[in-house]
Amino acid sequence: MRRLFVSVIIITIGALLSAGVQRHQPPDLRSITPLVSWSGAFSEIHVPTIQRVVNREQWAALWKRHMGRKTERNATNVQVIPEVDFETCMVVAVFSGEMTQSNGNTVASLIDFDDHLRLRYARHLFEVSVRAERDARLVDVTPYGIFVIPRSDKRIEVEEEIPSMFGRPPDARSVGVIPAR
């Protein structure tokens, strides 16, 4: 009987403690997953750029700058530009500029706060293993990430995720802010 009493007390205390912990947690963040993403090592945009795109004209201009002469053309020689529904979506593009050893940018997190969005991207870096110093080479790249997300007029804070060592969570550095519309 005593064991039952102790078990009930332990369960009750555990329930009360967990209820107290839940009351003190921050409100649930609204996480967004991009609907479509393009990521790669080679863009024709060679300077660091972040941009919000909200209509077909802006999208066509950005896509053409990004693709340059290597753009796909259809059978009637018209440049192919991916379709985006700008009634419900927008594009956020992150071009990292000229650097080495990166395979592109992907969304690490996209959080919808009350007054802004925070897009944190991860740059996919790599190393080249060599046997002799004469074999060492750096790979010149112009990495990018292009993300189709639900349309918003909020300010967008763009951050680059910085990996950490020893199992600690990654840090971030601000890349810039896209003003509210």
C-alpha cells in the first residue's frame, strides 16, 4: 500500500512540474517550409545579393540575370522561366557572390514572427582532399539559393547559419534585411 501511495505522489508531482514547465515555454514559433527551392554552386550573379520578388516581371529579370547565357530554351527558342503563382507566393533569393568551396545555399529555418520573417540559410561548404600540395586547388563558385515561400509583406531578416563545433547549436550572422512592402 505504501508503494502505491508513493507512486501516486511521484506521478502527481511529475504532472504538476511538467504543467509548470509548459506554462513558461515561449509561444510556438510559426515555421514555414519553402514550397520550391533551387540551390547550386554556379550563378551568373557574382556579387552578394538578397532579393524579394513579388511579380512576373521581377522574376523574369532575376531568373535571366541568374542564368545568363546558359538559360534553357524551349523548342521555339523562347527562354524557359519557371512558373510561380505570385498571387499566393513570393520568391526570396540569396546569392553569395564569388567565393570558393560551396555547393549552394539551402533554408536552415524560416520563421514567421508577428512583425517580420527570419530566413536563416546554410551554405553547403566542402573541402578537397589532396595527397600533395601541387594537387591542391580551390573551386571558384558563385553559390545561390532561390526559395518560393508564401507571400508576405513583412520585413525579412536574412541570416547565414554558422556551423559550430563540439555539438553546440549553430550560430548565425546577419546578411541583411529586406524591407517590408
